[in-house]
Amino acid sequence: MSDRTTPRPVDVIVVGCGYVGIELGRTLREAGYDVAGVRRSDDGLATVSAAGLEPVRADVTEPDSLKALPDADAIVFAASSGGRGAEAARRVYVDGLEATIREYGGRDSSPDRLVYTSSTGVYGDHDGEWVDETTPLEPESERGRILEEAERIALEATVERGLDGTVARFAGLYGPGRYRLERYLDGPVTEGYLNMVHRDDAAGAVAFLLAEDLARGDVVTVVDDEPVDRWTFADWLAGECGVDPPEKHTVEERLARESLSDSRRRRILSDKRCSNDRLRALGYEFEYPTFREGYRAAVAAYHP
């Protein structure tokens, strides 16, 4: 019997309740779920509380702190390394995920399932071809390889602890506070495909998988209906905002003009189109099925 002291049990706990996690928590709360959100800072906890969720302080890189987490029926592991290097990514996505599974798997009242939010960065470069959940993973960066390892942990280590794991593989997130219009309006814009999903649909898809009890032991790519060429997207956005189209670069021109880090070069060279056929087949309906709907609010608010 554990001697830990924890808050009251909840239906869902969101470990790393940040950009997507807050919206997920709101969505689940509106559907009648009791939700706790885990952050490590005072500001983060205040954001969780303001969203109407139960705030819990813990840090996945400090396993002892996880004893403070409440019992839950389901875990959503959405912690972020904050864009730091590979070492920080490993501490969060691999070590932190393992610690969370170990903590909950060892309890008398363990969760039923875990959803781990991954990234389409695990696919690597496919020369602009279509990829889906059956495509072999070929991550080209150390961070991508760490994310691939974390996916295996989410699907395999959970089984060892009596949980069902699900991987929700997010495309590039955008939405309130993350539209980054200037990146495409000011240019230069490098060729290649954009695979995107609005924050509300990233949260909505995870809530859907939980509510409908789907994709246990499986991977689901969470991306909208229309991967779009960056040049096409930039021209569309400029037209909608009433400004001139930006300067455009081919990949070769971009690589020749700038001194880039190895990781940045790999991102520029990584080109693919991600399919959402599996998520659609499960029955999820997008609020923002393409960038056109998703950027409507940002375009309306734009003032050159």
C-alpha cells in the first residue's frame, strides 16, 4: 500500500498541460469529465486553474514529484521539452514518460489507458510523398529518434504495466498565439509541404479518442485534410491579407544562401504529405479541416 498523499481522483490527467493540453482539458470538462492539469511552474498552474481544471504541481524529470499526481482513469502525456536540445528532449519524452508510466502502473488503482502526443517529425523525409501510420519511421534528427523511442515506450511499456497505450502523432500545430503570419507574409518562403493541424482539432482528436474509446494500442496521425505547398499557402495568405506575395526560395537556394545548423538543414530537407485517413475513418470531424478555415480568424485580425 502506498503512503503517498494525493488530491482526489480524476477522470483524466493531462501531464504537461500546455498549449494543446489546456484546450483538451476545456473540451473534456465541457463534456462532463473531471480533469487535472500538471505543470511545474506557478504561472503554468495559474493557467490550468484559470481554465477550470484541477492544478497539480509536478515535473516529469523529477520522478519523486509524480507521487503527488492524483489517481486517474486516463493519462494524456503532453509534456514538452520547450524546444531545447536532444538531452532535454530525452529527459522529458523518454525518461519522463517512463517515470509516469512506472508511477501509475505501480498504484493500487491504476489508469485504464495512456495517450502520448508525438510528432510527425518521426517520419523523416519522403520527398513529398504521402505517409501514414503504416509508413516505416525514418527520423533523421536525434530529436526525431528520441520521439520514435518514446512512441515505442507509450505502446509497449504501458502493456507491461497493465495500461493500453495510444500515440497521437501531431502535425505542425497552429492556432491562437501561434499563427506566425509574418513568417509567410514577409518571406522568404522555402518550397516544400506544410502538414498542419489547428490546436482545437489536436485537442479535439485526443478528446474524441478518449470519449469514444478508440485506438487502444494504436497510432493515429492527427493532421488536417490538406497538406499544402508552402509557396501556395504563402500566396493564398498574402492574397487574403491584401499584401504582395513574399519572396520565394527553392530548397537549393535556401541552403546556399544561409549558414544553417544541421538540425535546421534536416528540417528544410524533410518533405512529406501526412494522411489523416485513419483518423477520419474512426469518425473524427474536423472543426478546421484545412488551413483556409483555420486561418480565418488570423486573417480577419490582420492589420498591415
